[in-house]
Amino acid sequence: MSLSDLPLDGSAGASRRNTSTPSARTTRLNVQTVTDTAGGPLKTRIEYDFFTSDGSETYTNSARPRLRHAFGEYGRWLAGQTWSTFMDLDSVGDTLEFNGPTGQSFIRQAQLRYTLPLATGNLALAIENPQADVRDASGNAVAQDRLPDLIARWTQTGPWGHVAVRGLARDLRAEDGTGHRQADTLGWGLGLSGSLKLGAATTGLYQLNVGKGIGRYIQDANAAVAYDATRVKLSAEKAVGGVIGVQHAWNDALRSHLMWGFTRMDNGAGFGDVASLNTRTNQAYANLIWTATKGLDLGVEYGWGNRRTEAGDKGDMSRLQGSVRYSF
């Protein structure tokens, strides 16, 4: 339930209610290998799902495969496409909603990563795909991805849970579509996330992500930079997002998750019409998941979300979702 295009109150989309969408597009297929070598195990993984808008539901309900992961690990090195080093996967809750709550860092991309064990925790250093996200009132701006994004993540784990401190730097560039009039600026982001044991059966989860030019590294944030062709200038947009949640195991077969996420954006004035851009989003989930037998999970979840634009327009929506998940 992405909040980026949530219908605003008074619009035609907001008047359309009570729709249902059964789907199997979240199905995943993956192959993993482990090869013993003189220098240690060589591990590979490739994974696809079908969560795209391609295909028709009218007759055959077809959907194209979508690449999720394709990477290898050898020693301390990882190369290929997988979760961004800026993302802390262990702080992401188990929601039936496929993309999870707004405000979290949730991104997969190509990268080269080195993980260094430390006396306390470990430090992961990576260069990653620099796909710039630029907004431009004229619609002519072309992003220039000259240098990879630089990311570092320190992680410490213990019987109490884990904590991760994350940082990134981005070289953001754009030109007016003619190959000239190029502007550039530096984008950056910081993140704090982790888990905390609250009892034998209860764990708290949290994320806080903030930056100027952080853009796509926060789910549902607006573009990282705004391009002004008249002044040949880029403005790095400020954004903050976060998630807080709790997961509880009622018994060996039954578990629940409560989560709330948010984003807040400061859209630079003087770079075209910002009235339609989101200035804030909120999203909450509550679910109950039953492991009926090994490899079979049945779940039900309520999700709610809203957004507000710079012009003061707002919209909200809610969804009741069920799932049947097989794992083998």
C-alpha cells in the first residue's frame, strides 16, 4: 500500500471504495548454492518474484518475473544485487503488506560490499548503484550518475537484540536534457535502527532515517533533489522517516505485529510547483499470523495510511488483507 499516489479527499479516486484484489504475484522463487573452496565457502543466490504491473488479469492473469537478488559471497566480500547496505533487514517487521510501512529504508540494488569484523560488532562498507531521483518542473531534467553511492553500516548484536548505525553519501547531478547546463550537489543520509528484547516472547523494532538528498533511501520520500534549469541549480531535499513496532509470539504457532511508520519532507521552494508534493505520510499495521503446520502460514492484517501535501490536501485509506503463505 504505497502512500505516494494515495487518492486525495474530493478526488475521483477517493470515491472508489470497497475493492478486492486477490493475487499470487508475491510468489518468490530462489536458488542458493554453497561451494567449498580452499579459501572458504563460495555462496550464491538468485531470486525472482512476480510483483510487477505487467500482464493482464482479464484471462490468463499473467505476470512477468522480477529480479530481486542475484549475488555471490566469498570471504568478507559480496558482489551483485541484494538489500542495500543502508538497509537494516533485521529491524523490518513481518507484515502481510508486501512493501511494509512508510518511512523505513527498503531498497535492493547492485553493489560491492566488504564486511570487516571489529572488536565490537562489524563494519560493512559498500559502493552501490547511484540511481539519482530528481524532480524538475519542466520535466526535462536528466539525472547524471557519475559516481556510486558510498555507504557504511556498523552493527552490534547481543542477547538484548541488535543496533545498527548507518551513513551514506551521494553525488547528485542533473542537466537540462540538452547535455549541457549541469548542476551538482552532495546528498547524505544517516540511520539508526535495531531490535530490543522486551521479554521472552516480545521484541521491539525501530528505525530512524534522516538526510538531505537522501530521497529513495526512505520509502515514500519525495525526490532527493529538485532541478532548476533557469538558475542551473540543484536543491537537496530534506527528509526524515521512521518506524516503530513490536512483535509478540502468543505461542509456538501464533504471532502478531504492530507497526507505525512516518515520513516528513521539506520540499525546496522556488523549484517549480511543490503544492502537489507530499509533506508527510503515516501508516500503521496490525496483524495475526498462524503457522498451521510447518511451511504453511495463514495471516490477517489491518492496514491504514494517510498523506498530506504542501497545499494542505490530504487523503487516507485502509485495507483488510489476508494471506496464505507456503514455504519449502
